[in-house]
Amino acid sequence: MEITREVWWNVPGWLALALYLGSALTVGFAVRVALGHVRRWLRGRPLTAARPLAPGRALRRVAVEVFAHRRIFEDPAAGWAHLLIFYGFLALFTGTLMVFVHDRLVPFLFGPTYLVFSLTLDLAGLAFLVGVGWALVRRFAGGPGRLPRSAEALWVLLLLGAIGASGFLLEGARIAATRPPFEVWSVVGWTIARGVIALDLPAAPLHRFLWGLHAALSCAFFALLMVTFLRHMATAPLQLLLRELRRVGALAPAPPDGGARPLAPESLSRVQLLEASACVRCGRCSAVCPATAAGKALDPRGVIRKTLRAMLEARPLDTLVTPEEAWACTTCAACVRACPFEIEVLDKLVDLRRRWVEQGAIDPGAARALEAILERGNPWGAPPGERMAWAEGLPVRVLAPGDEVEVLYWVGCAGAFDPSGRRVTRSVAQLLQRGGVEFGVLGLAESCTGDPARRMGEEGLFQEAAARVVAALGRVRFRRLLTHCAHCFHAFRNEYPALGARCETVHHTQLLAELVRAGRLQPGPALGATVTLHDPCYLARHNGESRAARTLLAGQPGLELVEMPRSRERTFCCGAGGGGNWIELRQGERIATLRMAEARATGASVVATACPFCTIMLEGETAGQGMVVRDVAELLLEGQPA
Amino acid sequence: MKALVLLREVLDATLPLEPGDGQGPRVKGQEAIRVLNPADRAALEWACRLRQGEITALTVGPPEVEGILRLALARGASRAIRAWVGGMEGSDAPALARLLALAVDRLGPDLVLTGDRSLEGGTGLVPGLLAARLGWPHLDGATHLGRDGGRIVVRRRLERGWREEVEATPPVVVAVEAGSIEPRYVSVRVRREALARPLEVWGAAHLGVDVAAVKGWVRSEVASLDWPRPRPRRVTLPDARLTAGERMRRLMTAGPTPLRTGEGRLLEGGPREIAERLVRFLEERGLL
Ligand code: SF4
Ligand code: SF4
């Protein structure tokens, strides 16, 4: 007996024909649905790339995410379950293709090749079934609450399981009927065959039935491929590839008619629509969303689902998502960071805000802040003439047009007008002086970067405010732009280059760390405090900077740094971003309350921050808790020798 | 129904002011900002809220004040007119009312809406004088406007917290309180579009007067302006432990005002306890 498999053994012609017909129909259906999605994507606006596509980097990244499951493994249990299913499926699918090649093109599955092939596929099938089983348990018997216990998930997983199981059973029946001794290599099939023989079942008819069943289930798989979350098999690689064109949280300018008309799917960008198709509803986004955690109306997964609905039903997104949802977002990008495909939620919410801003239907707090930016150049509505009040008694150089300076210190509105913000500004200025840095400020020529306006959906105001800032920056010469505000930092670093202001932007934590490393600032006497560091979203997550602040704190003798569970890139928002500082949401808890509770649980007495907005927000939660909130610059200054 | 909204541009007096070199005050440390008078802004917003027919915005002033008319167009006015007759500079309330009456005659609105007083002059006389000239009802201190069929329903604030609701048959003059309505936000895009829309400019000829006559209307003028004696103003920084929202509120409103510096005290406790302490406080000072 030759060591191989007779591919069409026991399969009557009509059944083979049915398989071909069935798969042609279902694959055709899947392709049709897929083309429908593609057509709908293409109706969207073309993408304005925030950075050029570097093919090498992009492909490497897709490979890492797809084949090494980098993001998926952030939840290790999910990672293993998905890995088993993924590689199991990949192997089985490749195996099926190999059989096809062997049968129709070049027969090659003979002898040892066949044995290795059989063994591998059996093991892969086993892995596949274990993965599917695990996934079922995670969803329907325990596991994290974020996973939807939907009928869709149940049927899809059961189908996958049934395909795997029927494949093994039919192999067992075949072996039981033909009894080739070398098939002992098909370990699972062999075991099943022994069961079939022991139970004295009619192996050949059983095989024929199972073969039909297996074929039918496989067709069902093709039919469901594009209409369930299985779709991600096709969309995920594309989404990951195109993701490389964008920066997390860097918003694209509004289209010229932005907000003037309902937010129909055509008003979204192609990538935004692709994202809607790519979502698998894993809920990782909602599990990390601060607004969701605080009991606000927002659920990021729901927003993506609604975007898909808007796309498929050709309905404006603003008829599906409510203002309460859209205004609850702090644009912290935790959802983007957690999503296996980095699907962006906040850009859709900002698009919606743009719509409501144009209609004038916005929260009064937001409206006041926007008008204040327009009329007074700062969202607080503080008298612009008081912009330099922070510097009282400090010898700070205010630059005149044409002046040149090493470091231009951009104070920002929080640093200029808010009482705790001013503390930070004074500390930074004093540290720069001690460190011998030649710096200057723009003084009254400074005005809001427009960041809050952009995130509140007032794109016209952002453009106007930004033009003012770009002009002010253009009047002086400097080597580096320093900011202690994470939001200003993000705007200058990621959004201003598109407006023609390209400059090297440093965050104060970075510059201060440089000074400490160069020995120009000394870590001074012990503070004797336990400190926890709250990473600003716009610094750690949007811009990947979380080391500098730690260097500063770790260098302080007598200071013990304890980390919160959610830190660095995975930090939890303070609630100030995206206009949250000005919008009063009555629903649910305050996000800052949750964050402060987390800080308190570390046992620290000092919460260090690196953004004035975080300081403002968290300080508001310290009443009666015996904790203080300080910017790292303040702590560093306190630690300087007298 | 045709509505005419009368607007004025004023100095933004919520900024810290100081005596200027000439007559008027100057904003400390920065350029003055001139804004639409808040009460007039409320009047315009009510006109838009009523949503009936044409809304004409009108202001009296030189070309520099056109900004507020642009804003009015952006906010929902369908037509904007700047009326100006040389010699009206520094005009007093009766002269202004007289000029406005001519404009009203020409336009023939059913409803004249304006703010009950301006941040700058603050006499609050113009609406009343205008109504008297026209022989129309004058409803001032309006905090709410509505319509009941052909009639205008106005809620008015009276002395000592009384309110009344007045129904009037148009034409009427209604003077609206500042802050009686939350104005909708008007985006920069809409504001920009308003820049392209036409403004009408009415001179003496349009109003059917001659310049010399108008000059004669102005019978009183401000001779000099005395600055209030400087009062040391203490800025109390809000307590850092309060929530951000609370701190914003304290910064933007006055918060509990100290009687004399350092003496302000916030009583906390049950109503009974607070009442007792208040009485004791007043008794100690011989006020009760
Ligand atoms: S958006 Fe991303 S994280 Fe959220 S449910 Fe969809 S796939 Fe999961
Ligand atoms: S950006 Fe932050 S607040 Fe907004 S939806 Fe995502 S996780 Fe939630």
C-alpha cells in the first residue's frame, strides 16, 4: 500500500460537485460583500497622511502584529487563545491547499512527506480546537467582561469548532474503513478510528456523511466570513498597514465643508470607514476608556459599531451617536492604544463635535472657552494683559521681534493664568536659570495654540489661533521650543508641522533630564517622600515620552517612586483633555476621582505630574486626602541645594 | 413679523481698566477689546429664538463698529444696517433715541428689541425714550420672550424679585436683560462667511434729516470723566484643593467675598447651626 491518501476516496461525484458549487456560491457571496465594503470605503474622503508610508517599517509592523500577535498578547490569555486558533487555522487552510495542489497539479504527498504532513495537520487541528474551546470558555463561562456574549460570537466559534471536529471525525472514519497502518501518524484520526472500530460503526457511510457535513460547514464559513467579525481576517492587515500613515491622536484638518452638513458616511475618511469594518468588538477599547469607567454615556466600541452601521445603512453618524457620548471623550487615546488594530475612536467623535459646533448646539462651558480663545486668546477668558503675571519678581527675558535665543519657553495658557499652572512655570523658569539655559518667552505675544478648540471640534478657530501662533513664532529665532504642557507639546510636535511651523519641540521633563544628566542641575537634599507619577496622556501615550520624568524622580535621593497599575503608555486620563477641563459633565463620576483613588492606593503621599492640566485636575481631588499634587519641575526645584 | 434689534459696541469692561491719558478708561497692559454689548447680544439671541420673519440688526456709529454687525449676521440676523450721521459723536440718549425713531419709521418693524442697558453708558434710557417717541409700549427688564398668536409675551423682572408677564400687541419696544438667554455658539467658519455678506450704511439722506439739525439734537455731552478712587483689590487665589470646576467658578465669579481682607468666613454645618452662628455674629456687632 502506497503511503499517501486517496483524496476523493468514498466521495461520490455529486457530492464533490456540490462542494465545488457550494464553495463557489459562498465564496462569491463573501467577495460580493467584501466589494460592497470596499465600495463604501472609497466613497469616503481620501486620507490626508500625517506621515509618509515607509513600506519597510509598515510591513514589519503588520508582520509583528499579525504573526507575533504583539497587541493581542497584551491580554495573555486572549493572546494564547487567538494564537492557537490563528496558527491552527493557517496550518489547516494551507494543508487543504496542499491537498488541492497534490490532487490537481503536482502530486507530492507520498511517503515520509505525507506522514509529516499528516502529523502536522493533526497537531494543528488539535491546537485549533483547543483555541476555539478556550475562546468559547472565555466568552461564555467567565473570562473578562469586555467580551460580548453575543449570538454572533457563539455561532462563529461553534462553527469553527464544528469544522475542526468534523474534519477529525471524517479522518477517523476513513482510517477505520481503509485501515492503512502508516496512518498511525495521523495521531488524532488514528485514535478516533480505533474508537469507530471498537464501537463497530459503519465506517464508510459515516465517512461519507461526515465529509458532506465538513464541506457544508466550510461553505458556511465562507458565507459568514464577511458578514461577521471574521471579516477582520481580511481587513486587519490592511488597517494595520494604513495605520502607519497616521499618528495616534493627531487630528486631520476638517474638510472645507466640515460640520456644515450632517456627518454622512461620505464625510468620513476612507480609513475611518475601513476601521469601522475592521473592528472585531473585542471591547479592549471600552475596557480602558476613562469615560466608560466613570459611568459616562461613552462606549468607544459602541461608537465604532455605530460607524459601521452608519456606513452600511448610509445614515449620518450624528443620528446614531448622541452628543453626550461625543462630549464625554477626553481624547486620551487609551482606546487607540489598546485596540489590536489601533482603531481610532476620537477622530470620529471630534468629527461629530465639528458638526454640533457648526450648529451652535454645544455645552455652555465649551462655548465660553471657545469664545474666550477667540476674543482673549486663552480658553480661560483671563485678561490677556495678565499673561506675564506668573513671572513677578523673576528676571525673565521677554523676546522682542527679531530676537534670537537658544530655548524659546512656551508658557501656555494654563501656565500663564491658572494658579497651579503658574507654580509650574515659575519652577521651570527657575530651574532653567539655575541650569544656565539661555531662554526667553514671548510674553504678551503668546496666545492659545488652539489645541482645545481643535479637540472640541472648532476647526476654524484652531486654524485661526494656530495662524496667530505660527506668526508669533516666526518673529523670533530660537533653536528649540520648550513647553511644559503636554497638550502644547503634542500640538507643536504633531500638528503644527502641517501648518508650516517646523521646529524642535522639547518637553520640560526632557530638557530637565538633559540638564541633570549634564550635571547642570543637582539632585539635592532628600525630600523623604513616597511619590507616584501620573503620566499625562498627551505625553506618554500620544508622544511616547515617559522616561524623562522618571529619570528626574529616580535621581532624587530619599524619594521613593512607586508606580500605579496604569502607567507609562497605559496611563489613565485625568479627565482634562479634549476640552474636558471646560465642559461640565454631570453624568457619572469625575475621571480625576478615579485616577486619584488609584494614586492613593499606591500609598504615595505625593502625586507627580508633568502637565499643568493634570495638575489642575488631580489637585481638585486632594481635599481631605492628605496628598499633594506637584509637577516634576516643582519637585526638582524643591530638591535643589539652597 | 419683522424684528429690529438695536445693537451697541462697548468696551469690554470685564477686563481690568485703568485711567487713560485722554478721557476714557484704558485696559491695563493690553489693547482694549470692544465687544457687542452683552444685553444687546441677549436681545439678538431672543430675536433668533422667536424665529419669525426678518431680523434686522442696526447700530449707530462710525465704520469701526461694523464688527458687531458682522457678528449679528453670523448670529442669525438677515439684514444689517449701520446708521451714522456726522455730529452724533458723544450723543446723549435723547438724540440717539430720536435718530433711532427715524430708522424705525423707515423700517416699520413690529418688534424692536434691544438690551436694557449698555455696559458703558448704562443709563438704560434709550429704549424708553425711543418707545415714547414712537408711542409704543415699552417693556423693559425682559427676561423671557415668547409669542401667543399675534401677541408678544414678555416676562419682566420687577423690583425686589417680583416678576410679571406682560402680553402686548405689536408694535412694541422690548428691552432685554443681559444673561437672560444663553447665546448659541457661532463658529469661526460662520463668522467668516458673514464677512462676505452686504452691510447697509444709512446716512442723513436715508433718514431724511440734515446734519446740522442732528447736531442741534445733542444738548448734553460728557465734559470729563473722573476715575473712581483706587480701591486696593485683592485677588484671592482659589483653594488648590477644590475641584477644577469649583476653582474656575470662584475665579470667574466672586465667590464668598471677604468683608474686610481676611475676615471672610464660610460657615459650614446644618441650617440650624448656621442660623445660630449668623445671629450671634450680627449680635456681636450690634447689628441686631
Ligand atoms: S475598536 Fe478595536 S479595541 Fe475596540 S472593540 Fe473594535 S477592535 Fe476591539
Ligand atoms: S480617547 Fe479616551 S475617552 Fe475618548 S473614547 Fe478613547 S479611551 Fe475613551
